[in-house]
Amino acid sequence: MTLAKTDAGLRMLKDRASGLSPRQRAALILFDGQRSLEEVLAATSAGGVTRADIEHLLDLGLVADQPPMQPFSDSGPGGLDRDRYLQAYAVATALTAELGGKWGNLDLAVEAANNLEELEALAPRIRSAVGPLKFARLEALLRPR
């Protein structure tokens, strides 16, 4: 099943006081009509997203089933790994969603990151914002051994 954000889902993302949990928001961001339900669950499992969170988004009408669009490329510029990007993106959005407004637009910058290179560029700011202990989870995904 391939899910995509509905118009209501897009409006919900723009509304920072939406009532969604950080986990649900992270999952909602990833539903783009290209990733399957299983891909989003795999990418967000480190952040604690469950099927119940996805069902809640479906019940609210924030996402809907749709035929898949053009497939997401397995590797972007520089041969970056798609699965690693999806996992790192999910962790980064979960970490920055907890920050609130103190760190400016860091959460928006993370949401706009389209590949691992862009997430790596934000890594120093994320580390400063969340501290080295929380950042370690993201760092492991950005710089695997």
C-alpha cells in the first residue's frame, strides 16, 4: 500500500500546533506517494512509530492510499543509499520535533533535506541542539562503519 498526504495532511503539517505526536508528524512527512507503508514503518521504527500511529493518520484523513508515482531512485547523487537516508531522516525529524522554537527553523531545514548529504550538512546544528547522547543514534546512520 502506497500512501500520500491529503490536502488536510498538508495543512496539518503547516500547523505547528496540530495535535499530532512527534512520531505521527515524522511519519506524515514521509508519506509522499512514492514510499510504501512498509518503507515508512521501517524508516520510522527507530523513532517509535507503530501501525497504530499510521492508522490514526488514516482515520483523520491526513493520508490516503494512492497508486505509486514514479519510483524513488535507489541512489541519489554520489550513490547515496536510500534506506539509510529514510532512516536518518526519520530520526532527525523525531529529534528536531522535540525542540520547539528555541532552535529556529532547524526542524524545517531537516524536513526539507532531500538526501543524506543535506542531512549531513545539518548534523552539527542537530548535535548542538539535542546533545551528543541523543545525536549518537543519528550519527550512526549518517556515518556507518
